[in-house]
Amino acid sequence: MSKRVITFGTFDVFHVGHINILERCATLGDTLIVGVSSDDLNHKKKNRYPIYDQESRMKIVQSLKFVDEVFFELSLEKKREYIEFYKADILAMGDDWEGKFDEFKDICEVIYFPRTPSISTTEIIEITKNI
Ligand code: CTP
């Protein structure tokens, strides 16, 4: 049976850590579906808008050869709905989320990958601010 993998993220100021996790997620199955968090969701979560708007972030993610489907994640509370709607067999995330999505183990497999060390959107923004 072909396996469907789902993952979520902001993917702002796209960097190699994003590539690595998406590449790893893709190795778990045949179809990779990515929920790109909306601008409003980010504002709610972090009290600031992403540097790149949601259309740009989605376009970047969609253009990767190992990504098959993309959609906007509009609410953190809708993860279960998204997993069910996209018929995902596996939910995969970076280990900064370790344990946080175990509640979905009743409907899919949940896997956490180690983050790529020493890089994050937040750090890139901080570094470029100080140049
Ligand atoms: N990720 C990763 N390695 C990194 C950075 C991110 O594996 N060095 C993963 C996260 O664990 C998540 C996905 O990439 O599963 C999207 O993360 P996102 O929050 O969009 O990226 P960050 O760089 O972590 O952004 P921020 O600094 O704003 O939290």
C-alpha cells in the first residue's frame, strides 16, 4: 500500500534545515503533503508576521521535487482534521516538537526527526538584523 506523509511548518526565510526535514519526511512514504502555516496563524503564535508572505512560502515549498501537495494550515487546533482530510498514514515533524503530537497516534504513525543543528529562521533574522 502506498503511504502518505504529512508535515507542518512555517518555512519562512527558507533554509537548509527545511530542505533536510522535507527530504527526510519524503523518504517515509510515497506522497508528501505539507501544511504551510498561514500569515495569520503565525501572527497569533509569535506576535509577528513572517518575513515572506504565505503565498511566497507556499510557492517555495511547492516547487521542491520531493513535495507532492501543499495547503495552508489555518489553525493549530485543526491538525487532526488535516491528517484525516489528507488521509495521512504518517505525521512527521522536527524534534523541537518531540511528544507534542503523540495524541494523534490513534489515527497515524507519529515520527520526530532530529533538527538540523545551528540553523533556524529566528537565528537568520537575528543575524541579518545585526549586520
Ligand atoms: N526544522 C529542522 N531543522 C532546523 C529548523 C527547522 O528540522 N534547523 C524543522 C522543524 O522542526 C519543523 C520544520 O523544519 O518540523 C519547519 O520549521 P519552522 O518552524 O518553519 O522553521 P524554524 O527555522 O524552526 O523557524 P523558527 O526559528 O521561526 O522557529
